[in-house]
Amino acid sequence: MHGAGDVRVGQAADPTIQAPTDAIVRTVRACVCGSDLHPYHSMPASEHGQSMGHELIGVVEETGSAVTSVRPGDFVVVPFAYSDNTCPICRDGFQTACPHGGFYATPDVPGLQAEYARIPQADGTLVVVPDVDPATADDALLASLLTLSDVYLTGYHAAFMGKVAPGKTVTVVGDGAVGLSAVLAARQLGAERIVLMGRHTDRTDLGRAFGATDVVAARGAEGVQEVLDLTGGEGAHVVLEAVGHMPAYEQSYGVVRAGGVISRVGVPQYEDAPVGFGSLFGKNVTLTGGPAPVRAYLEDAIGQVLRGEIDPGRVFDRVLPLDEAAEGYRAMDAREALKVMLRP
Amino acid sequence: MHGAGDVRVGQAADPTIQAPTDAIVRTVRACVCGSDLHPYHSMPASEHGQSMGHELIGVVEETGSAVTSVRPGDFVVVPFAYSDNTCPICRDGFQTACPHGGFYATPDVPGLQAEYARIPQADGTLVVVPDVDPATADDALLASLLTLSDVYLTGYHAAFMGKVAPGKTVTVVGDGAVGLSAVLAARQLGAERIVLMGRHTDRTDLGRAFGATDVVAARGAEGVQEVLDLTGGEGAHVVLEAVGHMPAYEQSYGVVRAGGVISRVGVPQYEDAPVGFGSLFGKNVTLTGGPAPVRAYLEDAIGQVLRGEIDPGRVFDRVLPLDEAAEGYRAMDAREALKVMLRP
């Protein structure tokens, strides 16, 4: 990405092992994330540009000398953050805050919208998908596995941190791919009622297929009132906020029940927000969430996908070759596509 | 209170039953709250003034025709908010958000720094202290029972919402009466380590007696660094924020561990605060807390006090007659007294 609206596909040198804990992974599928659209709107023009992408499934090509848990030929899911998975913070289940971990598409580690990727901390990061040959696997299976790199497990993290459970009423704010994933995850965790706030019918239809029991298209004060009306005036036990903009935050504290939880996974495009007596404190509302520690949930989720219990890959509605990544950004930004998969 | 720094004791008409669910309670002990100091600093001058106080133990004098759970002569603890204790929000344990409840010292219901008080929703609000005659009970017992009206159970609420448990490292921000109560509550809930951030040695000494294992006097970035140093660089699992001012909030997110919890019970003197990637979100920090639903915890806590398991009344270090309430405010504001008890 060379600036707002300016995505170019270029030729980079193949990545190489730089530390004994690295692995090189050959891309099977990558994709564009809703969070990639934030710089797509705001990045200052740059001649050098910035590599992009943080979602990947692929095949291990090469491993550093210290890597023991994966070997060349393994088909793996790459979580959107790397981590050692052994430190106290990782053992707590917060791998996105691992002091030895980090993120892709940064000055240190190139992005994953590429044919090959260098994965630091390979032992702590990569998880093998057993008994699947990506060369012959069907597209729907690959799509669902790819969502475990970020989008589905980000929705799952929202629901997990929000303590969604049987009997709970959940409101999901946002009908993007993360919001729809949050609906599917809330259903997995047994939510009794799931109100999806979104205004794009094709998306909310998928939300209903994923388990939403109600859809509210209105936004702002009107949308808040509709959710309150649907919940006997009390609001939702749990609100899953999957947007990251202030109006979504404001809707969240408007619809949450006293003593309830707002769980955010939309990357906040603000630093300060209301948390005082008039928003969170007076109602004893809990605010939680953050970058999803995908790694913590990955083995279980791979099993669910392989057994056919969940089909989160349905959020992909367009597939493009990596060469056409720029068109993928444009289509998602224009809301012509919900989520774009990229293939080599 | 007639304005900032202007507290006057006046003669008001005795309260009377206004609804069949009311009770009239004769004061045994009342007190001044740290939160009463906020208007003491900022209230605009007013000729009419505002009655004050929300903490009380007393004897039921009279009950409305619908009241069945208390009768004249009962010795009761009065929670700082009244509630019906039967609605879905109360059943969830968030009585301070009861839609039929409310607060004292408001236009509707006079404050409790008085000889007699009208208590709305008496059945849902008042809890009887069994087998204690307040006329002959010793002062230490009365002091501890009085803390159950607000201050101790506010500290307890912080610890409860923060999920303090065995093995957890807890940091308490603030050495006022609520902060010290939070230390005692954290110890009750089994915290392994309790770091008290406070700079008044007489107060932090009581904090040590209540269970603090470490005291950090430094504030701001220096205080944050000291807590990080004490916790192997990782920070505290749980931070109990018992002040309500922005510097305490900033200290809280500075010392909290990734994936940890900040539980606030200091009434926020701000509405907006940092919650974005650089403060809460990036570390997956949970923010919780609010006005303590004292009613939810009252029966258990009365039992603990009566059995001598906790002695939260040690936060009172001065007793004044109600007539000298103004001196009580002055002494607390000047930090000459930690917490002032008022007696008829």
C-alpha cells in the first residue's frame, strides 16, 4: 500500500530464515481484512509503501534450526499475530500481548498478502491442520480454515470475553465479516437470542443463517430504542462490538443491560471514549475485548471446521488472484464484497 | 450543604411515610463519605441547600402498610441506594440500577446525615442485624456494621467485579477508606499479593493490617514502574481503582497486566477516558465496576462482621455528634481524618 486508495502488487525478494525460530510458509490462501481498510482510507502517500496482510493458510517450506513442532510440507493456519506461546502472558491465553510476539505488515515482519511469508516464533505460532491436502481440499473447507487466521476467531474472542452463554441475550453491532463471525460464535456458545445490528440485507441474511434471531437496521438513538424494545426495556446482557468507530461504541453502551458486558473486537479508531457515570459506570457495565489471541482457540476451532460443525468461510464472497489484490481492496471498500480471498 | 465548603446543620421536619412501601428509620450511626467531598469542592452556592448523606445504621420506627420484612424496633443496615430487590436487574445482583430504586440526598429523598430518615422500598432495601441491641453494642461492632452501608462493600464490589481470587496479584489505587476496604476485601477473596498505592503512612499502615503485602508511595509514571518492578514486569492481574480522578485511572491502565481487569468504584470525576489501542484495547484489558450493589452482599457481610471475621470499621478514626457534621467534612477534606462517623 502506497497511500490511501493506492494498492500495488509488486515483486519482493523471497523471504529467508532470519532467526532459528522462523519458518517460511508458502501461501495457499490469504485475504483482505476489514482492518486493512483503515489505512486504505487514511495512509499518507509513500514511495516505499508498506506491505500488507495478516491472514494466511499455507504449507511450510522451510524451518529454522530451532523449530520442532512443524516441518516442511505441513499444512498450517497462521494466526494474525505471532507469539512464543510459552510465556506467562501466552499461558494466560493472551498471545496477542506476548512480549516476544508481534504483528505482520510492520517494519520488522512483512505482510502476508504474498506468495511466501516469514513466520517468526514458528513453534509458538503455527498450528498444523491434520490430514488435509490443500492441493485437493475443497474451496469451502479452505475458506473456513482461512477464517481461523483472524476473522472467525476474532468474532469468537468477542463472544468468549463477553461470557456469552446459554440464556443470554446478545447484541452484535456491525454486519461486516467480524460481526457475522461474532453471531456464529455467539450461537456456538449457546446464546438464547442474538440481535444483529446492520443495514445490508445480503449480510444480515447471512447473519440469520449464522444464528441471528433478530435484525435491527436502524442506527443511533433509533437503533438503540429498537433493541431496548426487543429486550423488554432492559437491553442485552452482552454486546459484541465489531466495528471500531465511535458511533458503534455509543450504540453499544446504549443497548447494554445494567451489569452487562460490551466486548470490543473492532480495532478502535479512537483513543478516548465515554466511560463515566452516564455511559458505563452508572450501569456497572463491563468493557472488555482487544486483539484476538487466535492462537489460544485454534486447535479447537480447526477440529470444529474439520468435523463440519461450523462453516465460517461463508463470509468470503469473492476470490481473486493475489495479482488483483488492489481490486479486492476496492471491492471491499465499496461494499461490493463482504470479504475477499486472495489465491496465488 | 449550601455550597463548596459550606455545610450547615439545620432543623428539618421529621420524615413521614409517603408510600406504603416506605419505612422511617431512627439513626444509630451515620457518616461522611469520600464522595460527599466532591460537592464539598464544587457545589455552587445555594440558599436552599441540599441535604447530604447516604450511609446509615438505625432502628426502624415506623413502616408503611405494605412493608412486611421489617418491623418497628428492628436494627437495620441501610444500603446507600434503595431498590425493590425483586426485579430482573436486582435478581442479577445490580440493585444500584433497579428501575424502581434510587439514591438519597436527591430532590426526591432526603440525605441520611440526619436523626431520622425515610427509606423507600423498605422491603427490598433494609436488612436486619439479628440479635444486636444497638443501645448496648460496642462501638467497634457498630462501626463495622456501618461500613456495610457503603464503604466496605464498595471495596468488596471492586474486588468481586475484578474477580479477585487465590493466586491473583492485586493493585489497589488509593489509600482512602474505600481503597483500604478494597484491600480487606481482596484479602477475603484470597488474593496472593496486594500492592497498595498510597502515600499517607497512617493509612497505608492500616492497609497493611488489612492485608496489603506491598505499599507503593510513588505516583504517576514512577509509581507505575515500581508496581511493574514488583510484578516481574507483567503488572497486576486485577487493579482496584478507588479514587475516581483521571490520574488514578491512568495509573490503573499503566499497572494492569495484559488480559487483566481494572475494577473501578471511585465515582468517576470524568466522562471520557482512554480506552483505545494504547490503553485498554491493545492489552485486552477489561474495565468494570460501578456503584456497588451493597444489597447483594449484605446478608453475608453482616454474618462476617457478627462472627468477627472482618473488622472494616477500623476505617473510622473520628466520631462527632451530628451537630458537628461541618467539622467532619472539614477534617476529612483536610485529610486530618480518614473517615468520620456521626452520632445523634
